[in-house]
Amino acid sequence: MAEPIISFNKVNKWYGDNFHVLRDIDLQVAAGERIVVCGPSGSGKSTLIRCINRLEDHQEGRIVVAGIELSDDVKAVEQVRRQVGMVFQQFNLFPHLTVLENLTLAPMWVGRTPRKLAEESAMQQLERVQIAEQAHKYPLQLSGGQQQRVAIARALCLTPKIMLFDEPTSALDPEMIKEVLDVMIELANQGITMICVTHEMGFAKAVADRVIFMDQGQIVEQNTPHEFFDHPQSERTKDFLSKILGG
């Protein structure tokens, strides 16, 4: 067995003294694996993936990403963040910068990439998400779906090994969801390790190698999409699926 690219070992996290948001999480993710995390709101899904690039810190247990253990060591955190791209619910684009400027900012400042190279790479990523013709517009001139595709392209500009998606379609109008999911399906077929928190069960069926169901800070169930949807094991999973799939 190859070393997992992401490993959680007995990870616990609390908010304040009372809210135990992650409870004894054990999770191994193989390089190139595509995982969808689902569950009711407040179940710890977003916190789980935000721990992978230390946007949230954990209090107990070990998290190892790409061979680096996440701790209070700032250098280790920086090393991990160079390898992990993240796409949020809100697009988090700078409104006063063009699409192209949004994409070249981090490579030029963080990666010290010369402007010409950064722009060439940015255009490649914009082509990858099928939005190259919008490069010189400002974010607010774009639809929500286009803005989210720009956010995906921006994350790809740092050539990450791992992509995290935190409910990337939940702020979008229904007709824009498909264009973002199509881009994500395309990416998933290119071998990048992907963890996606989403309620889009059609996407999970199309893309995931494994679906993980969380509730109350715990991983309740995980399986292949086929087994997960057709033969859920736990009552909590069955209840969740009946609500979300409407049957």
C-alpha cells in the first residue's frame, strides 16, 4: 500500500469548552482518490476539510498531509498549503482586480513567479475551466457560476496535489450549478486528489470513489457511491438520504 496523501488519526477538535466538532476522526485518503463528504449542517464536514490546510487547528490526534504533519510549525503549514488548493462557498475574489489579476496575485507574490509566466499559467487554467474569454473582466461583471469557475482556476494556478471544495455550489442559482459541477467532473478525471463537501448527490455518484457521511462530528459511514446510495448501513444515513433524495 502506498502512503496515504492525507491521514487523520484520532483527530478531535472543540470550539470553546462545549462544542465537540470533530470526534475521533480516522481517515486515510489515497493519492488521486476522489471523496465526497456529506451530512446534515453542523456535522463537522467543513471543519474536517479546513483542518487539512490548517484553516482550522485540531486539539488532539495527528493529521499528516503529503508526508508533513500539521502542527503549530508555521513552515510545515506553509509547505502543506502550497500543495492544497481550496474553493469556498463564497468566491472570495478581489472585486477591484480583473480575473487575470486575481489568478496571478498568489503565484507572483507567494511563488515569486515572473508576471509573464504567471499570466501564461493563469490563461491555461482559465481555458481549463472554459472561461478564458473573461480574463480581462472584473468579478462583478460575471455570473455566480463564472465567478466560481474563476475561483477554481485560481486554486489550480498553484498546481496543487490536493483540491478541497467546501460546498462550492451552495451559493449558486440552480442553473449555474451544472456548469461548476461539469468543471469539477472534468478535473476529477485528471487524477488530482479531491475532497468535496457537497449535497450534490448526482455529482457524488458521477465522480466519487468514496462517499463519507458525517453526523455530530463523527464519520458514521463510508462506502463506494453504489453501496452508499443503494445499501446504506446506518439508520442515520438512511434518514439523511431519504430527506436529501426525497424518497
